[in-house]
Amino acid sequence: MVRRLRQEDGGRGDRPCLQPLLPHPRDPEPWGLHRAQAKKHLKRFALFCLLLMCAACSNNQPLATTSPSPTPPPTSTPFESPAPTPSAPASPTPIPCPSSSSLVSAPLWPRAANIAYDSTRSQILLFGGLGATISNDTWAWDGGQWIRRESNAMPSTREGAAVADDPQHRAVVLFGGDRSGDYWGDTWLWNGAWRQVCPAHSPSPRTGAAMTYDPVRHLILLFGGFDGTQLDDTWLWDGRDWAKQSPANSPPARQYARLAFDAARGNAVLFGGYGALSDTWTWDGSSWTQHHPARTPLGVDDRTPFPEPMVYDAARKVILFVAPVQHIAATAADTMDTWTWNGVNWTKLAPAASPPLRDGFGLAYDAVRSLVVLAGGFPIGSADPTTTWGWNGVTWSELSGLPA
């Protein structure tokens, strides 16, 4: 496969960054179905979105371009993970890359996109994704509403990008993704505005990689993805450069795996991935270990690859994810199942309320409000994907609807 490099120079320096791209294979079944399935979902909400846009125009109220001041964090952080100490080495500032892209915005919902908690600004960040179009707009959740954020530089339009908070370096990290036939291999940092960096080493261009922050080793962990074939490589980001790892054992290749760091037990947990995978692995900083719990959630059996998020619920000290389950039996209603991992077993919970059926949504833990936040996705059936929901350890409740 021939790798193509696209040079984007924003005119703000003499060191443009070569952005690696890989062409999609011409007829990969999952991705052809991805587009068809997404369009099918979008048709159901096309009229809904148009009406909302018309209403916004009639009100003549522009979208907010700056976020309100972040809510100050509590005096005692709910994170179990150790705080950075003077002994933890701080990496030098990464090398910036001059670049620019045109803004392509879309109605906020429905869209499939990953989200990440920005611990420095106490907000949840959403970038781009697949909605009415493939976009590159940036949104922030402040605990009450979604607000569109502006940035002079920004990543190009894409879906399937991996995002994770890096509190050690006070930035949200974005890597890769794909756009209409190309895979991206660029690294961006959000610290209130987007900035591209040019590390000396980098994972290959890909979409659907799993990524999380390791607070014990102060590193970003990335695993797998898809570049025309499933990938099984492990990479670490130290704030300046990527380093490929060579563990003795590794999970099989996959895309859109669930990955989160279990701060209570000091390891990263990887579960499943696209293609009905349902295996459980942990990463201890140098090696992967497979686990065989007594009970295991069903693997994702969609014909469309979408983000499959998982988070660490710091207030309850468990790993948590939500999965849509479409039951075949006519007597069984479709459900949004909530699962937790305690380091030994998976447990299916039975909350009194759950978010409407959807897929491709994002999950993030809001440390200031001690909530797991669920947002976005595409509807399953006639469900409404425009609402944002929160998990308080007992049940789910609706937090908001469309942007104010």
C-alpha cells in the first residue's frame, strides 16, 4: 500500500508538517456499510435538524464562541490516580507545526464522535466526527450546555479520531482518524485552542484507535486501529514524542476497542472491539495480560464500525461502559446495557432509567461533577440522540438537549 503525504502550511512559519495519509481500500465491506448505515440514520433526522437550524436562524442568536469560566475544581479531587509530583519528569514542549484547515461545522446531533474530559478547563471536549457531514468543529460541555469553541488552527475534517486528556501536560491529545478515503496520522493538542505538533516518531495513519491516559506513568496509551487492515500495535505518548512498544503478549488486532485506565488497580483495561470481540485485557505499563472473568458482556456485533467508549468512574472506583443491545426475540425490548469492571469480574447493572437507544456515542467522566457523561451517537429505531445524559452511580438522568 502506497502512503501519501499531504503538506499543509498555514503560512505561520517555515517548517510545515507533513501529514501522512493512507488511502482507503477501494471496497472494504465494513466501511462501505459504514457510509450506508450512517446515511440511513441521518435520513431519519434530516427534517428534525433542518427545523432546528431554521429555528436558530429565526431567533438570530449566534453560537457562543467562548466558553464560560470553568467551574473551579473541588478542594479534594475525586480522581484515585496519583497527582503529578516533582519527581515525575516533565517532557519538553513538543515541536509545533504550522498548519490550517477550513472549518466545516454541522448540527451537533446526531453525530458519531469520541469525547474526552479536559481536566485543565473542567469541560468535556468533542471534536468533529460523522454527522450531517464529516466535520471539524469543536464543542465543549460545561456541565449545563454544549458551546461551540473557535480556534485559528484546527485539525482537518475527520471521523474515528482518538482523543484523551493529558493532565500532566495540560492538554487534550487527538490522534489520527479518517476522511472520505484517507487515514490521518497527525497529532494535535487542545489547550483552549488547537495546535498541531510534529513528533519525531508516530503511529502509522489510522482510524478507530483506542487511547487513554496512564496517570501512574504519566503517559498516553494507544492501541490498534484500522488502516485498511486491523492493527495490534501499542504506542506511548510522553508529551513530546510517540514510542512504539514491544510487549511479549498483545491483544489480537482490532479497531474501536474500549480502553480506560483503572486508577484503583493501576492498570489500563481493554475490552472487545468491532467484530463481536468480547475479550478482556490489562496493560501494566510494559505488557498485556488477558483475563477470563466468569461473566463477559456481549461483543459489538454492528455492521457499522462506530466509537465504543469506556471510562473510569473515579467516584465509584470502577470501569464503566454502556452498550446498545438489539434483541432478536419479539418479546424482548432493545436495551442500553450498563456494565462495570471491578478488576476481577464484569457486572451488568439495572438502573431505573437509561439513555435512549443509540450507537456511536461518547463517554467521559466529569471529575468536577462526579458524573459519567454520555453524549451524541446515531439513533437506533426512533430514539432521540440529541440529549446528553449523566450517570451518578445509581441511575442515568437527562442533563440537557440541544445547544442553547
